[in-house]
Amino acid sequence: MEKSYLEKIKETAEFISTEVGELPKVAVILGSGLGDLVNHIDIKKEIDYHNIPNFPVSTVEGHAGKLIFGNLGGKYIMAMQGRFHYYEGYNMKEVTFPVRVMKELGVETLFVSNAAGGMNKEFKVGDVMVITDHINLFPENPLRGKNYDELGVRFPAMTEAYSHALINMADDIARETDIRLMHGVYVGTTGPTFETPAEYEYFRVIGGDAVGMSTVPEVIVANHAGIKVFGVSVITDLGGKDIKEIPTHEEVQKAAVKAQPVMTAVIKEMLSRL
Ligand code: HPA
């Protein structure tokens, strides 16, 4: 018989726990082109996604696809290098499965990162935006369907989807270290198309500052599971009716690689203050 969702979560967590031994309280999901943080981790153990039972396998360029365990900023953490995107064809339960496993492993705080297109007219390519809130424009909510009360409540609040305490901590660090750190609302859409000029404009008008193709499903599930979240977007391109540049995957990757030291520095310092 097919294993149930809950059984799969437990099986995967048990596998990881056996492989790794020591389990982290903090996890980091690294977005497209944002893997440099891994080079700062004192790595104890790495597991390829394709060796983890019940894990989907990442397919897109720029996503290495492994779980990394080790020390960063004096904290023992786990990092996901590469995530599962809805646009790749995974369903929402697959996209968010790693977050369920994190919870089962004992993770209490989740750092999420992504590359995003900027709509806010103050933003420049290379800016790092702390996500203060999101707008979910995916056609499906990851919590749709049967609610497992063991995992969380049927109707979870999303009032503080991104921890205010962690946002304040990031702001303190930015002030002390003179880092330009923007704030904004992340709009999550399916992709894989980048937006039309009218769509960027629409997302700005409804309250968005940046748009991307990930993060929102994982953040919804983390909140459902009672995990505190800190999110950052690296602004890799700008969109709107006055913007003439055409975004490409290669440029997005390049801009992410270039801007990531700021993101890495902030996350590392936050870890040391947790
Ligand atoms: N739109 C959607 N997703 C993105 C973008 C964008 O402009 N840039 C990076 N990811």
C-alpha cells in the first residue's frame, strides 16, 4: 500500500536523523544562484536529494540539490541547496515536503531566500530585500485538502508570516554595518514566464515590491507548522511599464551571484545572534 503523507514525513526524518546524528534547530533554504552561503558553512554532512527517501529531485539549472549540515555563525544548521518549484511540475505537497521534514527534525526557525524581480521604484538590481509580508498568487494553497491536525490547524493565521523579531534583528545588523537593506512585500507566482510589463505594474499596484516563483508555499507550510520565518529576496532584475530590459535566467543567476555576499553576511550575523 502507498505510504501516507505522515508516514513519508516520518520515514524521511528518520533517515536523515540516522545519517546526520546531531539535528539542527535552524534551517536555510537557498534560492536560485544563492548557494555561496554554503561555502561559509563548516560542513559536517551532505546528502544529495536523490539519496533521500521520498524527496523529489530538483531539475533546474543553478540548483545543486543537496541537504547540508554544519556550523555557520556559531550555530549548527541545515541548508537546502536548491529547492522544488511549482513550475517544474511538482505539486504543492512535494514543493513543501522538505519543510514538513524540517519540522519533524526539530527545526524552529527557517531562513528562506530567493531571486526576485523588483517592482518598487526605489529598488536597484543587486539590492537585498527583507520580506516583510507576501501575497500568494499561486493557483493552489499547499494546505488545500485534508488537514493533518498533527501538523497544524485547519485555518492558520498569516498575520506574522515573517517574524517581526527577526526582521528587527536584520535591521539592527544593517544599521550597525551600514548595509543597504530594503523592506518589501513578495508576490509569489507560478512562473516560469517572467512578467509582462502590465503584470509587474499590476503586482506593484496591489502592494507588491518584488515578484518571484517560489518561497510562498514553503512559508505557508512553515507557519502552519509553527516554524518562525525570516525571508530575503535578492533583486536580480526590475520590471514595470518604464523598464526596457528583458530578464533572462542567465542574467538573474548572474545578478544573484553578485548580490549574495550581502545576503550571506546578514544571515550569518543573524545566526550568531539567535
Ligand atoms: N519575475 C519572476 N521571478 C523572478 C524574477 C522576475 O522578474 N526575477 C527573478 N525571479
